[in-house]
Amino acid sequence: MAKSPNKLSASEAVLRMAQKRLKARDLVEACLDRIEHREGQVHAWEALDPEGARKRADMLDKRARPVGPLHGVPLAVKDIISTKTMPTTCGSPIYRDHVVGRDAACVTQLVKAGAIVLGKSVTTEFAGGHAGKTHNPHNLRHTPAGSSSGSAAAVADFMVPVGYGTQTAGSVIRPGAFNGVVAYKGTYGWADLAGVKAYAKSLDTLGFFAREANDLALIRAAYGHAAANPAKQAPRIGLVRTPWWDVAEPYNQKNLLEAARTLRAAGARVREWVAPESWTGLVQAQNRIMTKEATQSYAKERARFSHLFSPIMKAVMVDGDAVNRRQYADAKKRKRVAVGQLDEAWEKFDLLLTPSAKGEAPSGLGNTGDPLFNRFWTLLGSPCIALPFNTGPFGLPLSVQLIGKHGSDDKLVAWARWIEARLA
């Protein structure tokens, strides 16, 4: 039985459109039908532009040739990313009806590559820790994580094939893990963030959610990067339990080790790499940088509208105020030292294999989950990919995280394609 168009990956959809076996309008309509059927339960969207999407799809269908690598692919845009006609609310009552009047650079980039903006996906308040309204589509009583929860849930529930996210602590990889989709956080600084509401400028990084690793190569191609083909030779993989291994759920520990065994059996050279003990200080370092920079990013809103901040956002401001100049400098120093230590790993390994999260998505919608297994990779600026692998005791998705060398995003995507095929 043929897949419904909305269940196609971006790669499959682009191929079918190139072969004239699928129209962009039909894909848009299938996504909108799914949204109509499920949005009342999942709550993944802040705003939709069905007529704008239909109009653009019709225009693309008239083209003799694809306009770019994402020709006709519907896109969810996280609601801290500016769009020309739809509100950019940042998940806050402060910006409830705020229309910026121009697209963010990253939106323009994908539209030029043929993408169709379907709507704005729910974010947590200012992409922080205060939960949004989105539910996990696999179990509506469980969190979809934060802060890119809307995009991750929309991709997982077949409402859209690709969604934008951003990560400052763990807001791309963790939602990818909890919702059972492929998630990519690029090397720090890989994409222009003009038009994206800042949280912590030395940490904020753009990312994506998709259905398969192949889609990541397609998205990277939209940014002008040459997609690297999966290597014929098996990778050298460093298994990294991290200093927080004991915090991971036992079933998730077993799952990561099962993934390592599976990849070893497929020919990969898997050896353990033990992170330095000094890395235990990286979580605090990341949090100090994040909260201090958040006080700078939201100084204007705090001065005028602090009464509209959630208790969680107010607590972030207090934590940031408490970080003095010496502590901030120390946090930056810890980062520099750890980046140098991580460079040693790349002499032995092509990529690292590590947990994406503690375990399954926790029950309850007020708790977005712990970004513990993401914070330090974000601090180090490494490219990261979450790949779904197995399910946990409650039947919710589990995931493994792949870490690449700074700037080696296309190679990491290629290895992700190799690994995904072996873990399938």
C-alpha cells in the first residue's frame, strides 16, 4: 500500500515531485488534513498559513524544473524565528500578536531552496524551560520536551516532513529523542541567526527535525553544502558514557550498548572513549553562560514586562544575575579546555556515540525533561544528531546521539546515514 503523501520523508517527496509522481499541492493538502485531524490533541502549531502554502505549492507545481533541493517540501518554523506575515510570539504573552514583517535569514534560505512555510510551531516561553502547550504524539500524557517541541511533534505526527528548531541547552536533540524523529543541531555558528530571538548568543544554534538522516543531507544542500555520501568503509566510533552515565535510566544504558554492539557487528570499530573527569564542571559552566547571557538578551522585556514572565523565566533571570564576572570567565575557560580535550578524540574516532537523553519522555506536560546529556555538547559547539533506536518500557521512543568534529557536519550526516541503515 502506497504511503500517504504526508508520511513521506522530505527525500522521498522531493524524488516523487522530480519524477512528476507527486504535486506539491497534494503534499500540502495531505499535511493540512493531518493537522485538521490531530492538532486538537497534539497542539503542535501556534499559527498556520494554509492559503499561503497552497498558493506557493501551486506556483511550484507550474515550474518545469525543481527550484532547489527542497522543492515543494512543507516546513514548520519554530516560533522564535521571524516570519513576514505570521506572528512571532516567542511563546510569551509579551509578543502574542507581534508580526515582525520580514522573514528570518534561515527561513529565506529554505524558501529559496523550494520549501513551503506551512506555519509557526509551538515553542516554550522564549525557548526556555517553561513548557508550551504541545503534547507528545506517541502518548498525549507525556512531554514532547522543549523548546522546539512543536516542530518535533509535528514531524513525528506526520503533520509536516521538516521542522526548524534551535538549541541552547538541549532543545533540538532531546525533542528529537522524545518524539522519535531524526534531529540535527549543527556546529555552533553554522547558520545565520538573523531574525531568530536570542537566548544566549554564544550557545544558540540552529537545527532541524526530519524523518530520516537522508533528509539532513537535503537540508544541508539547501545551505549550499555538498552532501557527503555514506562511506564504504565502516566508521571508527567512540562510545562515550559521559561522567553522568549513572543518571541515565538503566534501560537506556542497555539501549546505547545494544546500539554499539549492533554497529560493531556491522563492521564499525567501536571503542570506549572516557571523557575527562574535569567535564563534570561543564554542566554548571553551560548553565552559567546561558543564564548570564539570557539576562542580557531579555533585559528590555524584563524592564517593561517582567510581570508577564513565568516563574521559571524569573528564576533564570535571578540565576543569571548571580553569575559574576569571574564565574563567567571561568565557565568560558572550562569550555576552551574541554574543546582541546575533545580534539584528542578526533585522532582516534570519526564520531562519538552517546545518550540523547536520560530515557523516555517523562509523563506530565509541565516537565520538559532534563537536558543533562545535551548541555555540554552544546557548550562545546559540536554538531549533534539524534537517531531513533528502539522503544522504552512505556513504548515511547528511545534514541542515540552522534557527535561530530567541529565543522564536520556533512561527514557526520554521512555517518548518520550509514548508522541509521544498520540500526534499522
